[in-house]
Amino acid sequence: MGAVICCMSEPSEKKSLEKKLEKKIAEIRRNKFGQTKLKSVDSIVMLFPMFKERLKTLRAMFEEYDEDSNGSIEPHELKTFLEDLQLHLQENEIETIFQYCDIDGSKGIQFNEFIVLLCLLHILTEPVSSNNSPKAELAVAQVGQVFDTIVDIFLFFDKNGDGKLNKKDMIRTMNEAHPRERSPAHITKNRFREMDWDKNGQVTLREFLFGFINWVGIDVDE
Ligand SMILES: [Ca+2]
Ligand SMILES: [Ca+2]
Ligand SMILES: [Ca+2]
């Protein structure tokens, strides 16, 4: 990962970060139009084993930066992480990123929030060629691939293209895909409720990422 594109140095609040992300997602959607490889929810579920594998790698990365092993990344640990990624950010930018990712307000970034962080950095930063080792380059490429795919899945569910998932679309998409599930509506509703963290009837990308681990079913304590 590399230089932060534009505007992260503005007096930035969580809201503006959210806006920036929304804009970027809309851009990705435009560029991808009609090119997604995802045809159905089944084709997404088939990716779960790959996600589980990759998430293990990310879990190891998370543990490395959780220096005091208390299960979450505190602001000073986040700072080290960003520096290692060669992202040289201002204190207030780091603070904003931290606030944005600390969705449950626990003053620490747990692993599910770390997924939000990685995706945020992936979307808002542009890869620059650096003197990273080939191994580090490969790791960055793999992380990028995972998050491109996750964004792809989000866009697949976002039928009307407003950058948010609404309950109706989500439930319809899920039910179409799982005709044999015993109580698809019930399961989907619960899944949606879980993901809609602030309970406003819409799932943003941030909420989608926050709930991603549960959805894919990785056992984080493994
Ligand atoms: Ca920690
Ligand atoms: Ca937290
Ligand atoms: Ca919501």
C-alpha cells in the first residue's frame, strides 16, 4: 500500500471519511459495470473457504500489531501499523481512522474492525512501487485481492446502486439464492439485522465489513 489519495489531510471527521468511501465505491461500481464475476449468492458462498484461509493470514498480521495482546489495536499500535505500511499520516488523520474503525466504541480495534481498517486503507490508498520485499509485495497483492472481492460482493448485493444495502434487496437476493434453506427469510433477516449495526435499516460497506467475519463463519479464537 502507499500514498494516501487526496483529501485525507483535510480537517476530517468520520462523516467525510464515509463520504469519501462512498464516492470511491461509486467510482469502482462505474468502472466495473457489468464485469463482476459474481453471478449468484452461491458463487459467493463458494468463495468462503478462500476467505477463511486469507483471514487467517490477516489474523496473524493483527496479532503482530496487537503488541500487548489484549485482543485489540490501540491508537499507538495503529500508528506503528500505518507507519509500517509507509502511510505517513497526521495525528488527526490517524485519530479519524481509528474512530471510523472502532465501530463498537470500545477504544480499540478488534479483529472484525481490523477488516474494516484494511479495506478502508485498500480503497483509499493507491499502491506505489516501493522497496518492499517480494514477500511483502505478495502479501499486499493478496490482501488487495481479498478486499476487491469483498467490495465486489457488496456491489452485487447493492442492487439499486446507492452504496447501501437495504433490507428488501438483501432479503430478496438471499432468498433467491437459497431456495432449499429451511427458513431462509428468518435466517436472512437475522443476518441482515446483525450487519445493520446502527439499526437504521441499511447496511453500509463499513457495517458489511464489520459483520463479514461472522458471515463467512471464521472462528476468530481458532
Ligand atoms: Ca493492543
Ligand atoms: Ca472496537
Ligand atoms: Ca446501518
